[in-house]
Amino acid sequence: MTDTLEELMLNPVIRALFWGLVMVTAVMTVTAWTTWFERKFAGRMQSRMGPTLVGPAGLLQPLADAAKLLQKEDLIPDSADRFLFNLAPILTVGFALGVAAVVPFTPDILAADLDVGVLWLLALSGLMVFPTWLGSWASNNKYSLISAMRAVAQGISYEVPMVLAIMVPVIMTGTLSLSDIVADQVKNGWLIYRMPFTGFFAFLVFFLAGLAEANRIPFDIPEAESELVAGPTTEYTGMKFGLFYMAEYIHTLLSSAICAAVFFGGWDGPFAPGLHWMLAKSVLLFVFLTWVRWSFLRFRSDQLMDICWKYAVPATLALIPITALYTVWHGGAR
Amino acid sequence: MIERLLFGAVSTVLVFTALMAVTTRNLVHAVLWLGMTLATTAMLYILLQAPFLATLQLILYTGGVLSLMLFGVMLTRRSSEQDGVMVGNESNGRRRALPIVAIMLGLLVTAVGRTPLANAPVSPSPTTAEIGKRILSTHLLAFELLSVLLLAAMVGAIVLARRKDASLEGTNDPRERAAALPGSRPAGAPKEV
């Protein structure tokens, strides 16, 4: 039995399907409980309890939320573009989950070991603005449309420092494949502290851009509930709204996993199996993200653009030549 | 066999989405159909075992060009209109388009027919590193010229988009800012500031 199973797994199509299924299930399940974690965390930061009623310590709250969302009436505005309105939530989760395909958890747990994994990542994060835009435009709601313009502007702007920042690890390791980047770090040390120390600053910029791409506080200008009702999701009800919400969490979770893989050595670590290290690093980064989210206030639009174009872009533009010169000086990428 | 079937499916979708992009009357839908066309082209590259080209197609065209187009549509269209901007005068457009299409088709068919196609098998090795090396050795001059061209275009865009009135540079009053934007005053109204 095991022989045939192993033979089956050698078939690339079966293997891809299997890991795709595993990844989607795992990510969706974890996502549900990150909402619990975030609410608990936010509660404690604000001297509240967070969810306590459903299950022990409110642990069953995500299930209750899902049941509530499924029961809600599915409203579609009369003047909405029905097809695009329904398409947008599906696409937003689809694009967010697509990132999971290239996240290297361990050398074996990896859905698709793409030769161009880094580019795939950038392509998907570039596409992320479309579902937001689609949903907002199709709702035919003026608040949604304003938020769509903000979302597209923010998405395009932060794409630039993101691309430039991730070029630093690419130059240092000499590969575009995410699993090779991690393998290189296992051999030569994590990029976050490796000489010429540009990895650390690249990480900061990449992290910032990831926050902005996920529209998380302090970059939630497109959502801005105090000005725009709820931004793109104003007209959405029930599970369609839930999907937008889910996509935001998936995006955040996966970007912390990617930061852990690209800058913190992924599965590298003593004593414990690689998967444990990778997950621990990702979770720590996610906690850090949540901490940032509940500590800061929303930026103004002009501050947002200032941070991107006056600080992040010039900083990464300086980092790239430094890294390249250092790498060439020391005989190319190892 | 499977490759041929896949190619057939992908190219059918490609032609269909391209046709939809030019025939649909709703400008936003047209842009989105175009997006589908560009994404399907990326699939074609994947079938041709060129993953680098495919992801670049997704980043540059589907991610970059399309969001710029959406920007253009959003900034030029009045959002209160129910079903989008109607494009073109149909009968007039068709009369003009037909000869152009005929000429283009003729050129393409002759070009494809006269090009000797290489029958060499596709190299299965990863091509990304090879492309990088070629760009920075064999095609260095073209690469550098293109970057200069892009830089010039970027500087040009900034010059065009700069606010005309230098006295308003750096003001934070929203009313002054609004007044300084082109098109915010009714046509023919005297300039206030």
C-alpha cells in the first residue's frame, strides 16, 4: 500500500493536487483561529477580555462567527454589477491563497518549488489590488469607489519598494527560488544578520510594504471605517464580506511566513524539526504584526505616499548597489 | 497530445477574451477582459516552458499596465453613470477598422509564413539564470538603452504631471489644493489664485 502511495506521489500532478489541498486546508484553519488570537490580543492591549463566552477562553468564537456569517441575508444592491460583485470575494481569497503555493515550510513541505518563486510572489501581490477594486466598483457605492482609488494608489506605490527590497536577498543568495534562498541561509547564515547587513533594512522595508499591501492598520486607508463606512466591503454581507476579511488574514499570515523564510532562515534552527522552527518564526512575526496593528493610528494619504516614495524607495535603491558591490567583491553569490 | 489539447483550450480562451475586450460596450468590462487576455497569455508562456516570461507577463501587464488602465478609467469616468462609458461610434468605427484589420492580418500571415521555424527541442533546463546572463552580456547595450528610455519617460511624466502654479507648491490648505487641480474649476471661470 505504501509503495503505491509513494508512486502516486511521484506523479507531479497528484503531488501538486495533494499539497494544494493540504496547504489550503491548513491555511484556512489557521486563519480562522488567528481572528480569535487577534481579538484576544487586542483585548488585552486595551485592558479588555476579548472573546470569552463561546467555549473555553472563547476558543470556539471563530466557529460561531462563521455560523453567523452563513446565516446572514445575501444582499446585492440593485445598481450593482452582479457578476463582478460576486466574482470579487472569490478572486480576493484565490489570489491570497495562491501565495501559499510557493511558501517553503520545509524542504519537503512545499506545494510548488518554482524556479521563479520570488517573481510569482510579486506577481500575486501586484494582482491583489484587482479584487478590491472590482468589488468596490461593482458595488456602485461612492464610498467604495473612493476606497478603490485609494487601494489602487496604495497598491501600485508599495509594489515598488517591495520589489526593490526583495532584490536584496535575491542578490545575496543568487537565486529566485524561495526554497534555494532558505537552503543558502542554512549553509551561510540568516540574511537578517549576514554581512553587509543590508538584509535587515531590506526586511524592514519588505515588512512595511507587506503591511501596506494587506491594507492592515496603520495602512488601512482604503478601508478607513471612520471616513468610508467600510471601504470596499461596504455593500457586502454575510460570507462574501467574510471572504474579504479572510483574505486579509491569509495575506498577513502568509507574508509573515515569507518574511520568516526569506530573512530568518526558514526551517533552519537547532534541536527541533524544521517545520517547528518555520512555524514558530512565522507565528512570532505574525504576533509582531498584530502588535504593530494595535499600537499605531492610521496614516494620512500624504504620509502614506511620503513613507513610500521619500523613505522606502530611496532606502532600497541605496541598499541594492551596496549589496551588489559587496557580493561581487566577495566572489559573487555563494 | 495533452499539450496540444491544452494549447487548443488556452488559445480558444485567449481569442475569446480578446474578442470580448474589443466588442464589449462597457469600458470597465473591456479593461477586465483585456486583463483576462493578458493572464491567458501568461498561461501560453507556461505551456512553452518559459516560467520567467510568464511571471513577468503577470507582473508587468496584468499587475502593472492593467492597474494603470483602471486608474485611467476611474479618473476619466463619471461614477454616477449607470452602465459605464459607451465606446466609439460603431458604424463609423467598423468602416475604418476593416481595412486596417485586413492589412494587419495580411502582414502577419505573410510574416509567419515566410519565417523559417526552428524545430529544435525545447531545453528543459531552467532558463531564468541564462536570460539574466544574456541580458547583461550579449544584449547589454539594448538593455541599457531601454533603461535610459524608461528613465526619460518617467522624467517626462513627472514634468507633465507637475502642478503648473509654482506659488502653490507645498500648500496644505485643501481649498487651495483643489483650486490648483486642472479641471476643478468650471470651464471659462477666471483663475482665482
